[in-house]
Amino acid sequence: MKEQLKTRQVCFIMSAYTAAGKLLMMPAVLSYYCDGNLWLPALIAFALQTAAVWAVSYASSKTDKTVFALIEDTFGQVVSKIFCWLFAAFFALSALLPMLEQKLFVQSIFYDTIPSLITFLPFFIFSVYVGAKGIKNAGRVADIVLPVLAVALIALLIMSAGESNLGWLLPVLRTTPFSGMVSGVRFSLYNFTDGAVMLMLMGRFRYRKGDSLKITLSYAVSALVVVLFLVLFYSIFSVLSPDQYFAISKIAVFFSALSLVGRVDLVAVYAVEVCMLFALVLYIQLSVTCICGALDKEQTEGRNVRPAAAIASLAVNAILLLCVILLNNSYLVVQQFFGGYLWAVFLVFAFLLPPLVWVLKKKNRG
């Protein structure tokens, strides 16, 4: 095993990036299909993802190998390379819809007087650079992202709590048909990629006794924070929630002190936005890691990026940039396509494949 992460960094990745990637559009989507019960499908999805994260993290106690090394030991090198390419494509796909959401967010909240595509193009310069850096860099960034996100979220939750009315969440389960719950899960499933992310972290940190519990609890705490955010979001906007896109920027708008001091909540929103960008770029980093694995190329040498990683990052970002340009005004069409057809892809890669790591051959430690 080539150790790239500390257990602390794995916990931070599974907690900070888990929350950051789900605070933008998921609340509005879930409230559209599930009304005041929007927290319930999220809780179910999080429970299943927590089980997947635990399955992978506990499997790490039995082996020092990455998931692709285990696949190669069990099924051979060809199958391992095929899975490298499949996961590379999956993580690139996972970045597409959140990338379109970020583009709309930047246009709507920060630069509403400038054409959206122009304001978002600099993101790809940042993405090409960070995407080539690899998983070790993601761990170092997570050390910074978690405290920043925690402080910003605590501030926003405190500002919003006093304006909430939990009575709008009642009656529980009586206002939403079962089909609405299923649709809510299906159309928000692209947000739940955490089991697949944990698969990529397997074998890249030195496991110590109790680490699986630490990682699972880190993820579970983050999941509960997101559920709390969903509850507060609906308890503030009620039936207007489906129309409140970019929930993170609006949840504190009714805080009474803002009328005196101005929109100080935007400071916290800016901080959360930075964390969201790193959570988005993590998908590209993982995609590049899978491509380098498929080509048997080293991603970094010391602190320097190897040419293969730079080319892979440039290629992945070029494809995503082309998709963003072509789909510039088609966000709702893409969202419907993801929820109507691609939900099965996320179900397989993030929910079904992680527990199957236990069918692979594992060599005991020591």
C-alpha cells in the first residue's frame, strides 16, 4: 500500500464533502416531490449510504489494497482495468449536474449582471490544476475545508433557527404519497455518491483499530446535519420551498439582524461555496486517479504532478466544459434525464457495489 491519507483526512472527506455537495439544489428538489416530508427520503438514502461506507471502511481492516487491486487479485487485470474506466466515467458523470448547478448559483447569487458562462469559465482553470493533484491533495484540502464549513454552517443554522416554524412539517407522512417519496429519492440520487467515494479511499490510508467506527460516525454526523438543514429549510419556506433554488443562500434571509447590519450571511455563504467547489473538484480528482490507474501511470511524484495526470485532468475537464457549453440553458432537461434514467447508475455504483467489496479476495494484515 502507498499511504496517501491519514484516517483523520478520510473522516474529514466523508463528512465535509458529504454535506457541502447536498446544500444547493437538493432541498428544493426533495420539497417539490415530498412536501414537508423531504427529510424522510434523505434520511433513508443516508442510512443506506452509511451502511455502504461502513462496509467499505470495515473491509479496510482486512486488507491494505485498493479496490482495484482486490478486483485484479479476484478476477484478473483486464477486469480491474475495465472497472477503472467505469469508475472514471462515473465520477466525471457525477460532476456534470453539480457543475451546472454551480454555474447557475454563481450567476444568480454573485454575478447576476454578467453572462453566466463567462463568469464560470475560470472554474475550469482551477479544476484542471486541482484535478491533477490526486487524492493526497484532497486529504490536505479537507483539513481546511471541514473547519471552514463547520463554522459557516453553524452560523447559518443559528441565524435561521429563530425564523422557523416546525409546525409546517406536520402531519408527517400524511401529505405525501408513496410515489412522491420514490420520486424524491430517484431525482436526488445523483447527490449520494459517498459509497463510491469511500471505495476510492480504500487502501489509501493505514487502518488502525476503531477507524471504521470513526469514519462511519463522521459520515453519519454529517448526514444528520444535512437532514437538520432540510428540516429548517422547509420550516421557513413551507409550500414555497420548491421554488427556493440555492437553499444555502436563502435559509438565513429572514434573520432579523440583517435589516440592521446588511447581508452578513453572505460571508458564510461565500465560505460554503468555496467548500462546495472543492467537493465538486473531488469527483474530477477521483476520475483522474482512476484513469491513471487504468493506464498504470503514477499520478504524482513528490509534490509534482506527472504528465499522465495533467493530460487526464485536462481531458476530463475539456469534456465537462464542452458539456457545460452545450447544456448552458438546459439544466432542467439534464436534471430530468438524471432523475428519469441515470438514477440506476448512481444506485449501482454508490449503493450496490460498495458492499460487494466483501466478495473480493482479501489478504489478512500481518
